[in-house]
Amino acid sequence: MAKVTRDDVARLAGTSTAVVSYVINNGPRPVAPATRERVLAAIKQLGYRPDRVAQAMASRRTDLIGMIVPDARQPFFAEMAHAVEQAAAERGKMVLVGNSDYRDEREVHYLRAFLGMRVSGLILVSQGPSERAAAEIEAWDARVVLLHERPEAIDDVAVVTDDVGGAQLATRHLLEHGHPYVACLGGTEETPAVGDPVADHVEGWRRAMHESGRSTEGRLFQAPYNRYDAYQVALGLLASPDRPPAIFCATDDQAIGVLRAARELRIDVPGELAVAGFDDVKEAGLTDPPLTTVFSDRPAMARAAVDLVLDDSLRVVGSRRERLKQFPSALVIRRSCGCGEPTA
């Protein structure tokens, strides 16, 4: 069977190929409703499929959005990527996802690859300030939206949640249960990068502790973000004679590792140990006991990021405050903190 062309559609619809192009691309010129209907009917009858590669070459832009995350195996990033994909589909776009594995060279690799594909825009969940990544973005004059993190080196539009405020809520809640102090399971870096959500979670914990007159000295512990390595750290921490009475974890994945370690060591949660996390991944409600955590509205953040990355005015220079969209956090109370019935 011969391939159906745009000329075939134009002949059947009784119009020009330019008008067919305007209908397919929704512009740049308006088309009368009756003419549009004839073109769409001809496309359906002939089974015409536009050549997306040719369209991309002509417009120098594809219907693709590139997204780079640190590790899509982690539930938070998996849920965020899925939310972005859904939001992009609503706008007629597809999403390509690359994993940086928390390495600058991998992040730069995907930046170059996606920008070389002429994506409509790039959504970047960066693991920290990368001068090389910033240089790539500037060289390509790319449309970039930072999601979840806002590294100092890349001064672009960012969509984040209130990480400091959310961590304060969780820590205060644990303290309200009467614990003498709350320990914190932070990240792997002693001095996290500015703009890193885990650093903000630690800062929120510090503020809540200091507001209540508690010291944070010796009560911050380093742990990887994933549950498997956090579980190993928690085994040592919970087996020590100075086991903390309550732990705020910078991520839910870490908290899941802590709950597993407590169960293995026969430590009752929440009777002997209270635990809270951050992110409210779907698994948080299925742990034993269900995990008290901080909710971040990932679907709303994803929609905002997609809208911004497709916004033609994105490259307009403004103040950093105007270029930061922050969503509020909320405490989701379940049983791991010592409360009874789960509430939101």
C-alpha cells in the first residue's frame, strides 16, 4: 500500500497542503471551522499519520520533554516521574526519563542527549550544584524547570515543596508525644548542597528542636537515601545503648529501612521507638505500623513543572523569588509516631 501523504489529504479535503499543516499543528494561521472539519475527516478516512521527525526538523523542536532524576528505582522519584508523564500527556507531549545515579557526569550526559534531540523542554531533578550542568544549559539556551531541588549553580525556574516547614511539622509532632529529643536520619553528606531537599529537612528538624529548647548535638546521623542502606545504618543505631526514643527520617525510604531494622531487633514501634518520614510515598500507608510522614503534592508539582517548561515566556528574566513556585507541605498522621487511628 502506498504511503498516505499530506497532498492526498489536501486533495480529498479540497484544500491546500498549507491548510492541512495548519490543522495538524494548530497554527500558525487560523482555519475556518468547516474547513478544519473537512481536513480532519480526510485524515481519518485516509488513515494519515503525520511524520513527526519531519515536523521536528522543520520546527527545531519535538513533542518530547526530557526528565532527569537521580534514581527512578526510589519510590519518590518513580511517583514524580509518573506524575510528570501524566501531566505531559494532557498537553500532548511524551516524556523521556534518564537516571543520573547521583553522578554529575551522568546528569551532563543526559542533558546533552535530550537537548540534542530538540526536546520541547527539560525537567531536571538535580542531585546538587553542578557547574558542568549549568554550563550545558546555558550553552543550549534551554527551557529548564528544576523540580524538587533547586541547586545554586543553576538559577532557573524551580517547583519545590516547603521542605523546611514540613520537617518542622513532623519533628514538633514527635516532640509533642513527650519524647526528650528526636534524632534525625539525614543524607550522606556532612554539609549537604544548598537547595538540596534533604538539607532543608535537616534544617527543619534543627529549627523544631531548637524552638523546644533541645540540643541537636550528636543527634544527626548520616544514611543513604534508599531503604536498604538506611536499614544497615539503623541496625547499628538501634542496637546501641544510646538508642534514640524517636527518629525523624529525611525520606520515607529511609524510614521504611528503620522500621525493618526495628522489627528485626524486636523494638516495638511506636511503644519503644517513634518514627516519622518525609514524602508520603504510597508504601508509607502499608508499612507495619503505617508511617507518619509529610505529604508533598507531587501531581500538582508535576503539572506546574510541565506548564512552566512549555511556557513560551519561561526564558524571561525575573527575580529568583518570582522564579520559585513553592507548594505547601502537610503532616499525614499514622501509627508509627504513637497516634491511634490514622488521620490526615
